[in-house]
Amino acid sequence: MVKTIILITITTYEEFKKEVKVTDYEGLRKYVERIVAGESDVLWTGKPLYFAKTSGTTSGAKYIPITKDSMPTHITAAKNAMLFYIVEKNDASFVNGKMIFLQGSPVLEDTNGVKLGRLSGIAAHYVPNYLLKNRLPSWETNCIEDWDTKVNAIVEETVNEDMSVISGIPSWVQMYFEKLIEKTGKSISEIFPNFNFFIYGGVNFEPYKNKFESLIGKKIDYIELYPASEGFIAYQDSAN
């Protein structure tokens, strides 16, 4: 059987729109499966750096390729969100306290030469050096797969620390807060007097906000991120 391959030269955005139609994951699945099987030069030159495994909201389990060109956008956007906050508040004192980023395990699988994991676990490998000295939890704790066990270990590591920034999906952070309160009998603001800045993403925060303020015991600043395995979509550039 002879296959005919038609090469199309695309030099403008208009040509790209004409030749590359908008589609969903199912429209790309057959190409992604070829990459997962180890094939190169399918959707771009060579292979991706990672596959971000996600359940998403459609198509069931998906493998989202992350390339060397797309990976920096995840890190840069998260950094910029913090820098905008510093500029707006004219205050960078929180960087002197401890910071925690509740995330998936950074332990990655190998799939035919491409690393596979959750996006938050992949991003854990790219934390800037200037944040590492104040970052919690420890790498060993972060690698715990069972979530309940992991949160208990994080509580033990952080309960006596000066936490100033906490970040994560609201449902995960709520569980962390509730375990801290259960252990100490104190509100979060009593446990962490210098905690004034919460960074969140992944879900709508409004259903959680009243509960969070009750658990924390005081008003704090919130900054929303819109990360996705397909790319970092947006970040909030003003507390207002």
C-alpha cells in the first residue's frame, strides 16, 4: 500500500486558520496515541518533553503533550502573578516567610521516552531557585501518592512554621486547613499570623470563600490562576 503525503507550507496566521481546523481532543486523539506509542514528528518536530495526564471535563482520561516551548509559559505566568501582587501592594515581605504549594506528586512515569505525570507534579520540577529555600513541603512528602497520608504529613511539617503564602486547589487547601485546626484547636490565622495571601486555581472559588474565611479567621488577599494542561490560560493581575 502506497501512502501519499501532501506537504502544505504555512507562512501566515490566515493560512494556518484555513488548513488547521478547530477541533476537540477526540479529533486529535489518534495523533496523540501515536506519540504515546513512541512515534516522533507527529504534531510537531520530535517528541514532547512530557505528557500531562488529566481527566478533564470531556473525553475521559487524556494525555496532553507539553513541549520545551510550552513548559516555560506555565512557570512564567505563575511568577508574573506574584510579581503583579507585589507591585500592587508595594510589599514583598511575604517572600521572607514559608510558602506551600499543594500539588500532585512530582514522581513521573516513563512512557516510551516521554515523562508522564500530573501538571502540578511536572511543574514541581521547575520551581525557581529563589523560592526553594522557603518552599514546603519537603520533596519526600511531596512524593507521597496517597492524598490523605500526604496531607497529614504536610500538617506535621508546617504546623510550627511561619506560613505566609499558601497555594492550591481550594478543595485540597480546605482539607489541609481542617486538619490543621483539628490538630491545634486554633484558627488558621492563629497558627499562621503572617498568612495573608492565598493563590488558587482549578475551580470556581466562590462556593468555598465563606468557608475559607471562617477557617482562616480574618480577611486575606486572593489571587486566581487559570492553569490548564493545554497551556497557562490566564492569571489575575490585580487583587481588585
